[in-house]
Amino acid sequence: MPENGRGFEAPDGFESFARASQRRLYRTAYLLCGDEEAARDLTQTTLAKLFQYWRRASAADNLDAYARTVLTRTYLAERRRRLRDLLLHSRADPRPAPEHADLRMTLLSALAGLPPKARAMVVLRYWEDLSVESVAELMRCSESTVKSQCSRSLARLRAELGEAHIYVTGS
């Protein structure tokens, strides 16, 4: 696949791009969703949107970045919709306190504790290894918002994971 994500303009261009990028999109979707089925659905929805607007997508300077943007924005839109539906149809019972005193949380369950936008920023910044500028542009916010959200989110993840982060960072 070309370095800049281009070269998929032929009639079978979408199919070639979908085959080449499906695993990468799925991995990012899985980190965002934390669930295999939801990640598959998000990946398929992203690919469907790319197919629908393939002429515009294939003209992008970086098709991989364009696909990642579609994936992230689709995830956030679905989370907002799901939250809105949940708030409309749920009772105002307080959530029970988490029971994880002796258990180490996995990365996915720790990420699940973050709000969707903060989770997306952490995944894009540290898993996808995007720059602060790229994440800010993708999320349509300022660079300082990305920095502060990521800082707060990482502090929260470290607090929830306890000493488990020592093994990840090698400190």
C-alpha cells in the first residue's frame, strides 16, 4: 500500500483499500469500544461510509487518516446517540460502587471508565501515536484541550490500574 494511503482510485480501489486497512481499523475500533462485536460493527459502519463517499475519500491526501477520522467520529456519534437513548429510558438509580479492590483492571476495562471523547483522545494519541496537533484537528478542538484531557485521563488510568502501569512503562 502506498505510504500516503493513496493509489486506490481504480474501480476496485475501495475493495483493495478495505482489504488492506480492515485489520488496522478494527484494532483501533476495539480499543475505542472495548467489545469485539461493537468493534466489528464500527469497522463495518466506517467502511460503509467510506464506500458511500468513495470518490471524495479516495481524493484525500492521506486515505488512512481520512478513514481513522471517519472511524473516530462515527464512534463518538454512536456513543452520544446511545447515551441520549439511555438517559431517556433509564431510571435515576445510583450506580453501585465498583468492586475492584484486589483485582487488577485490564487496559480495556480501564479505558471503558473514561468518557468517550477522552477515551478517543487517549487511543489516538498513545495507541495510534498521533501528534497532539493531529488529534486536535481530528477531534475538532484545541491542542491545549488534547493535552489536558490526555493528562487527566492518563492520571485516572494510573490511579485505577495501581502499580500495573509500572510493568507497561518499564519504570
